[in-house]
Amino acid sequence: MTKPLLFLILMLFSIAPKVNSQSVSTQVNTPAASPTMDIYLWFDTEDYLLPASDDAALRLATMLSNEGIKSTFKVVGEKARTLEKRGRQDVIDALKKHEIGYHSNWHSVHPTPAQYLSALGWEEGIDEFVRREESGVKDLERIFGQHPSCYGQPGSSWGPQSFGALQQMKIPVYLDAGSHLNLNDQPLWYGGILTIFHLQHTLRAELGGKKDLQEAKKVFLAAKQKVLSQGGGAVHIYYHPCEWVHEEFWDGVNFSNGENPGREEWKLPRQKTPQQTEVAFETFHNYLKWIKQQTNVRFLTARDGLALYEDKSLKHSFTHQELDEIARSISDSITFQVRNQFSLSAAEIFTLLNSRIATYTADSKVNQSFTLPTPVFGPSEQALIGEGLPETTWSQWQRTATDVADYIQKHKRIPSTVWLGSQGISPEAYLATIAGLIPALTKGNLPQVIQIKPARLSSTQYIAQDSEQLWGWLFPKGWHAPALMELAKLQAWTIKPAIRSVK
């Protein structure tokens, strides 16, 4: 996340889709059972050009530690390597006391993630993200002694294949801000990754002194009142350590609009005066101390969030009765479901109900249960289907279900096309049709002929439409990525709400 996005964040949020339908930190001045506003405080630690930004990171990390606040520092791979080359073990040691996230290998050096992913499909995109980014993850682990807890894209350079790559690299949380996907302005699951992204409130004090601080307090209190009235929830506060020492962003003066100068041409950003830097630190410190005095608020890290939003569906054994209930809730508008203490994505529902069909026999035990594999991604491409909807037999359907179960086990994703012998149908139509078959299995009334039901994936509404405004200043003018966002919509099979525990 970079400075121009801070100015554009409200505009970008306006185009985002809306919904129609380690232990958790104890830094809280209220009983755990009361509603709380959870503050995800994070710092994109990225400027590897200006040496003064190293000192800013040191001072911030030390300040937070002294205040008893553990935050998340999302560090760029080249920033970590630069600290090492400059001999700044003091900065490294100070950051180690906090949680380390990953903020890409080179940040704004082109091609950035959205660019190099934009021309690739699902599997190739995952492989390319790992090829370009895994070395940065390993450098952070080596330098800071901890595996990154989270990832967030550089600027607005977002891509759905990164979620598959994060699974491979064992990074469980996506922590950033943007408008590419949104589910009710709260944390969600996408691609099996806890995604703390488009939140209802992004709070921060500008760093210019008392006037900025007073304005930030007013905004904070209004947000707190709204969040608590909703039963509690998550908000962002995020900065970049370089903001305390510069007048302009390091990447803005070098890589705007797709510019990509060689290292020998990189320019340092203009710096704040020492007096301006002191005012900035004083303003932020006073903001932190004031927040600590508020009731019903707490600071959380990415790992805290992972504990708070634990996905209980992965430990659940689903009975025949539960699968019947899930099936009866399916319509021709395919989306997630919220159960008692967990939610299920469309991909997970597809997997569970298909397993019920694939394993069915006339003497199937009533106490048979089903569990979810993890992860299950959405299709990698659009379905290849003919005109009209075919009909088929129970024999063909169960043979197909067995094949689909094997496909999911091997590929960890929903098939793009489901084949009923020589006839292909969409996974949406397959799931809608299964939903009508499950209750019949319970009664033992197997249909001789199965009519295929039309359906569509409605959870695509939570994915933004591609546009120039979605990408912003880092990219060449006019740049956008329609194929990338269509691939993101295919992965809308994996969207579901993150259910917040009371802790």
C-alpha cells in the first residue's frame, strides 16, 4: 500500500462490491465477552532507498514495544536485505519483537505482481508468483527468524493466483487494503486464506500536529461507536515508516506510470526537516497513547486474527442430516452458506455434496460422516459446455461424481467442466442438480432420469469489475487487467465470511 492509495482509498472503496444478502492479544480495556473494535495496526516497511527510513522503522518498533503494543510489520524482501547490508542489526532486532509479514520481493520495480500475473492462468500464475516471491519470503525468515504471518500486495498490484501461492508458501493471512474484493466490509476467506482487506473503517492520524490529532480522535470515536453498535468488528490502522521522514514516496519518484529506471538511476525522495519528523512522531505517539485509554478496543496482529477467525468447518464432521440441510438451502444462485459457528464456501459445499453422491450405496450407514479437505479452489477456467442442458441417468451421475471426487483430491480445485459421459455441464449446474438429489438419497428414492438444473455463481458479486481506477498510479496509463479479474471471479467459489469468535 502506497501513499497515493491513502488519498484514493475512499474513492476506490466506492467501486468495491457490497454484500446484499498464537492466542488473541489481550491488549484490551474491557472484558472479552463485550463487543470490541479490533484494530489491525500494520506498517508497510518498504523504502530501501532512503537510509532515514531505517531509523524511522527502529523508532516506531521501539515506541510500540515500550507501549506494550505488538503490531505487524510487512517487510519488502529487498528492504530486509538492505537492512542486513547496511549493518542495521538494531533495526532488525527491534522489528523482531513484532510480527513480520511479507510485502513482496521488490515492491514497485516492474513488473509488479498484477502485471506478471495478468497474462497467466491459475496454475502458471501460482508457479510464477512462487518463482518471483519465494526467495523474499526465505530472506525474511532468515533475517528476522520468523516465517511471515501474512502477505499484502505492493500498491494495488493484486492478483488471485497469489492466494494459491500463499497456500504453498504457508502464509495463512492476506492483510492489506484495497477494492478488488469485499464481503460486508469485514474479514473473509478467499482461496483458503483469511483475508483482512476491505474493511468498513481505515483509521489513521495524519502526522502534522495537534489539529491532525484532534481530527483523528473524532473520526476514531465515530467509527468505534458504529462498530460496537454492530456487535464489534475489525478496522485498519496502517502506515509506512518512511512517512515519518519523507515528503514524497520513494516509489512515486521512480516507478510511477510504469516507469522502470535501472538502479543506477533511482532517485531519493525529498526528506522532511528534523522538526517535521519530530512533530510526526509526537503526533503518532499521542494518538497511540490516547487509543490505549479507550475502552472496548484492542490491537491485533495478523496471527491474532487467524486465531479469532478460526475456520471451524475444517474440523467438523458432517452428518447425512447436515448435508440434507445444506442441500435444501441451495438455489439456482450458487454462493456460500453460514451455519451455526462456521461458514461454507460454494467450493466446500460442492465438495461435501459430491462426496455424498460418490460414496452412496444402498446400505450406506446413516452414521457416515464427511470432512473437508483443504484447500479447495475454484475452477481454473470457464466451463466448456454445449447448447441446452442434457439429462442423464443415476448410473452416469454416480460415475461422474466418483470421477469429480478424484479430480478434487488430485487438483485441489473444482473442475471447470463436469463431464456426464460425452456431455459437459458447468459446475454451477452440477451443484444445483446435486442439491435436488441429496434428499432423495436419504429416502432411498433414486431417480431413473436426472434433469440438469441451470444455475449461476452469484458470489462473483463480491469481486470488483475491472477498471483503470482499480489499479492506479503505479501502472502505465490506461492499464487494466480484465482476464485477471475474470479469474478472480472464478475463485469466488471460495469466498465465505470469516466468523469471529468471542475471545
